[in-house]
Amino acid sequence: MAANQGGRTRRRLSTEERREQLLSVGAKLFSESPFDEVWIEQVAEIAGVSRGLLYHYFPTKRDFFAAVVERESERMLRMTEAVPGVPVRGQLNAGLDVLLEYVETHAHGFRAFHRAEAAGDQAVRRVYRRALAAQERQILAALAADPEFGPGFAGRPDLPLAVRGWLAFLTAVCLEWLRGSELTREQVRDLCARALLGVVGD
């Protein structure tokens, strides 16, 4: 149903649209301030809803931040999903291009996602660490299925740690790039691609 304010008709948001709106507001606030400095009242005020309605969607601030982190994790996993049968080298630049475009256009969400590790709440940290583990598994699965890298997997117990280290490198590079690095997206992509191939190569 629509509401009329000042002669203008405003469409009432669906449940999913409202939830998405609240998560977008949360991503911005959590990207700019530590967990303890974000107040539910701020979110409700910016979104133009009552505090009670926000609590209807997210019972606690912890649940709200965890949902923000989960949302950004799912986005990144969908965007960087490997294409079966295509060599890693052939997918790497395209996958990084997609990720870096996301980092640029959803900077608040990307920053909020990576603030979760610094959050004092253990439940939020668990959500974040599960998300990183999913990214790690996604990359390892793509490498294992690649004829170039797969045959050496059995003798490479260091690969999970190498991929985990590369994900930390990728995060640091992206966050620094968002702060105003002079590097172009293509230069950042090439830097990150070389780093991954370097750590998983023989």
C-alpha cells in the first residue's frame, strides 16, 4: 500500500526490500565506525523506520551486524564463483575484475565486512571467519580441478595456508586502494593475480 506525503505517493517497501534497505544503511555505518559506536537508533533514523520495526527484522545489534557481514560474504562468493572446466589462469583476471568493481561500487559493504574481525563480539567474528573459510574453499576447489595445479595438491600441505595468506593480502591491497591509491583497477588486478600465482606455483 502507498502513503501520500505532501502530494507525493510513496510505495511501501516489501519485506525483502526493507531488509535490504536496512542492511545497506548498516553497511555504511559499520564501515565508518567500530561496532560499539554504531547505535540502532541511528540506523532506524536514517532508514526512516521505528526502532521497533528494525528490531522486528534483527533482534539485536549483533544479529544486525552479522547479517551485514553475511550479506557481503554471499555477494562476494557469488561474484567470484569458479566456472567448471575453465583453467584458473583464464578465470583469474576476470574474477578479480568483478571483485574490484564490487569493491569500488560497494565500498561501504566491503569495509563493513572486514571490520567484523575487529568487532568485540565473538558471534560476529565467527560469521566473518566462516565467510573467509568459504572463500578459501572456493579458491582451493578451483585450483584442485585445474590440470596445471591439481596434480600437485596431494604433496602441497602448504596450499591452504598460502591461499589464506593471499586472501589477507588481497584484502589489505583493496582497503589501501580505497583510501586513494594512484593505482588503476587494472594495476591492482595484475598485482593480485601475480601474487596468487606466485604463492600457489611450484
